[in-house]
Amino acid sequence: KKVFVSGCYDILHAGHLQFFEEARALGDHLTVSFASDEVLARHKQRRSSIPQDHKIALLRALRMVDEVVVGENPDLGLDFRDHFLRIRPQLLVVTTDDKYGHLKKPLCDSIGAEYFVLPKTPPVFEPVTTSGIVRWIRAPHKVPLRVDFAGGWLDVPRLAKPGEFIVNCSISPLVSLQDWPYEKKSGLGGSGAWALLKGDDGVEAEIDLGVGWQDPAIIRETGLCVWRSAHRPILHLKRRGDMLQGKMAVLYIVGDHDTPGVVGRERDYDLIARAGRTAAVAVLNEDLSQLAAAIRM
């Protein structure tokens, strides 16, 4: 009984292996088709993570795989069509999140094959995705935390005030997943830093928490920055921060800072906006006294 599966399989991981094992158990011959470099570029708008011949060699080396083919058909979702019609398998096995079932079912019907949705089973390993692996590889090893000078809360999308500013800076020492020389939950942008270190989109992670984007924005940008108040980060002005060198210290006051828990409190947002404008001018003029005045507001 021939079984057929298709996908990108751009970076093989344990989830792929579990899928192949379960698909192979439905028959006695498993063909794995993966999208060619050309198809991947056309439909995913990206390059393959590894050369195509390496991918063939890796898949062929798997004990549960009997045949490997490269899908080159230009039709979206059906790059494997020619091989499928040639091999004429009895089963086309897909996962529950298959997006092209409406195209694959008629193809199966044309040769009397069964379109089989493999039920979800408990993962043997923590689930990952190819894009998640790429983000993990690209994630920085160390990042700074941040200090917010003025305009805080105006980075929260629902509280944004067009024309106003948020002023902040990155600080050292840097943090990593293994070394965190600060108190946790101390209001220094730790959740944004953690998201970036884990390879996540820090801005989206913070907004999903119901808070603002300034933490991952300044942590990624570094320096002394002025941002426009908006739904997404817009950098207005950046300095290296020499005016602050040797003039800052962090004093920890006992007690966790829970931004999502306090974001809804009443505040004088007009005063916050005025402080942001004052701080923005201070950064422009590199005036430490004026920046201090904005903080005191």
C-alpha cells in the first residue's frame, strides 16, 4: 500500500519525523515529496535553508522513507502533482492544518486515492516550526534592557497620541538567557528582551500582552532614542547616548512591576505627552538638565 506526503521540509525537525513515522504506518511504502527551490521561491518568497541535493540526501537516509521526489509543478499547493499521478499511491496523507485540501481532494479522486487527514497525536517533542527554528538561529545571544525617560504608555496602541513622543535608552550590562544581572519584573523591559532572545517578534509579543512596543523597539535599536507615538515603532531621532555616560544608575525598589496589570489605570496623558515633547527636545539639543526636567514632570 503506497502512501504519499508532501511539504516544504525546509529544515527537518522531530515533528517531521513523527509525521513520517505515522504516515508510513498506514501502508508499506512512503514517498516524500518536497517543494523545489524554484517553487519555494515562487510561493513562499524565500530561499531554501539548505541546498536541494542535501535535502534529498537527508530524507533518503530516514528509515521510514522509501522514496524521495522533488515537486516542480508551478500550481500553488500541488507542486507534487506530476509525481503523484505517476506513482498512483492509495493514500495522500496530510496534517489537520493542510491549507490546500480543496485542491488535493479532486486530485486524489482522479486516481481513486484517499485524501487522509492524520489525526493529531501527542507530540514526542515540544512542537517547533521551520520558521521558528530560523528565528531561534537568528536571535541575538545578548541584548540590553531599557530605561524609559518620558512619554511612557503612549506606545500602547490604544493610548497612542499622533504627534507626541516616547523617549528611552538602552542600558548595560547586557542580558542573556543564561545571565540576567538584574532583578526580574523590575520595569526595565525584561519581557521584550526575553522575547527577542527566544527568537520571537518582540513588538508583536508585547502588543499581544496588551502593552506597548517601546521595550523591544529600543532594545533592538539601542542608543538614546526618540520615537513617535503610534501603533508601531517609528524612530524619530537617535543619539549614541554619550550625554548619559557615567551619569545613570538603577535603583531597585522591592516589588514586581506588572505592566499588563497596570496598563488600564487612570493617568494624566496630557502631562505624559508634554513630558515626552520636552524630553524629545532635550535629546535633540543633548541637554541633560532639560531631560531631567522632563523626567520630573
